[in-house]
Amino acid sequence: MASWYGPGFHGHKNAAGGFYDQEDLTAASIAFPLGSRAMVTNLDNGRSVEVTITDRGPFKKGRKIDLSHNAARMIGMLDRGTARVRISLISKPAGTRDVGAPLRYWVQIGSFSERQNAEQVRSKLAPYYADVHVDRLDADHRRYYRVRMGAFATRSAAEARASDSARFGLPVMIVTE
């Protein structure tokens, strides 16, 4: 099942680091890595659209993808709000998990535009956690350095680490990939 999202999210930052434009041919999914390209076909009318996964969601049981307003319009599902679809992966970014592989959870302690700032946070945490590291992310023509711990096989394991590391007074969030 697919649904669509638009006006309430338009102009807000997306998970890929850019800004959501409801008229772009994009989608939100937790089934595919960010940056993946997918063909979505409405099974009721056969119409298809190619989208780029730029966000996370949908978070409603039974739904696999949230299409942008324009992508939903192109496959004729705006009025109903949902549609039965076939999703075919076209491509995924190099180095990302294979589709169908179990999700991994990371505890992210911060994201910085300067590597030196990320390294300072990593150095503060390294005596307590052997798996703390700095990941580089290039998104929306910018470079970020994320301080992360993990990967964890379960959300509960990531939540336990997030709870423990909150004692350092740094912002903590759980990220799935």
C-alpha cells in the first residue's frame, strides 16, 4: 500500500538532508536506503512513476511508501489517498544495505559541518564506548560529519545505549538504516 504526503511537510527538512518539495518526484520509505530510485506502479490503473527516496516513512501499519504530492498525482491516487502498488527498485547508493536485509540501528550523538567538532565529541565518548566513530555524509551539496555508535540489531539495544549516553548532556537520537 502507498499513501502520499504534501502540504503539511512542504519546505521542511527531509531525512536525506534536503528540503521536501511536494512537487518533486520523491518518496518516503523505510524499506529502501535514502537515495534509492524506485518505480512505483498503481496496480488499479497501471500508471507508473519513478521516484527518489529522500525521506523516512510511512509510519502507518501496512504501508510501504509515501509518495510526494506530484508522484501521487501522476499515478492517479490523490483522491483516494492510498493505492495498491508494486515497488521495483531501480538503484540504490553504493555501500548501503541490501533491500530485505534487516534494519540496523545507530545512536547518533551529533552532526557537524566541521570534522574537528565531530572528532572532539568522538574523543569524549571513546573511553566509554568502543564503537563510537565519525561517519562522513555528503548530502544536498554539503558535507556532514556524524558521530555515531553501533550498529545495533534491535531498537531496544540502541535505546539502552542512547539512554546511557544521554548522561554526557549531548543530543542523542536513534537512526535506522
